[in-house]
Amino acid sequence: MILDPVLSEVRRVREQYALQFHGDIRAMMEDLRRRHAASDRKSVSLEPKLRREKAVTSSHDEG
């Protein structure tokens, strides 16, 4: 298996962050929301991508 240094760093930071909150996901989300509210960065909500519908074909001949 190839070790990706970027993924290793992300996982290490994620683990450290989770340890601060004893793995409590609700506490982590509360902290992230608080940080987001205090940030001067703008948030962007992207429109959902519309899926193209595939043509329906039949494997049976009519008639």
C-alpha cells in the first residue's frame, strides 16, 4: 500500500481534534459552528448538480 503524506497529515490532525473533545461528535460540531460564526470568511452554497435522465430502452421487441 502506498502511503500518502497528505492523507496521513489529515488523519493525524483529525485524530488530535477528536481527542480534544473525547470523540464527542456533537461537541466537535458545536466547536466548528462557533468557529465558522466567528470567521470573517464567506460561505458558498453551490446549487445541486442536475442529473441527466437516461433514455429508457426495452430489450423486448414490440409486436
